[in-house]
Amino acid sequence: MFRHILADIGDEQSLEQSLSTFSSHISRISHIVTNADSQSLVLLDELGAGTDPTEGAALGRAILDKLDEIGCRAIVTTHLGDLKTYAFNNERAENAAVESTSKRCGRPTG
């Protein structure tokens, strides 16, 4: 179904390699944008994180615009309000929200 599945998930900061959270994400996203095509699936977790929220949102919008230009399919998560509204101005994008609930696991008594 997809020629490539490309992902930036998790945090791979490295003191040995002098990589911050932000530069680690940017490095992987640069690889993704370079290698993605119209038959790719791109997964981006927390786009725009690891830097100033305003700057992260602006950079995130540019990345989303580039992925849209490439024509790939993408699933992107973010907590940045400016990126959550991206789909309002792009007919090829859709917003989704997930609500999680947790149950306490307990041992039976008695």
C-alpha cells in the first residue's frame, strides 16, 4: 500500500552527539522530507515540540505544507494550538481528537 513508511516518534536526544530534543526531531524530519514521495506514509509525533511554541508552530506549518506539496499521507500529533487549526485552511487535511480515560487496576480484596 505504501512505498515508504517514515516516522519521527520519540525523543532521541544525545549528549554524546550533542543532539537536543529539537535538533534530533529536525534531523529526522529533514530525512523524511527528503525521502518521502506520493506513495509514502509519514508519522510525526509532537510536531513543533522541543522549542518555543510560536517558532515550533511556524516550522510545523512549513513542514505540513511541504508534506502536502509532496502528496504523501501523514498522521501528525501536536499539542500546539496553531498547528491544530491547520486543517481549517487545507481541504486535504482533517483534524481528529482523542480522549483517553484510565482505569485504576486494583487487587480484589477478601
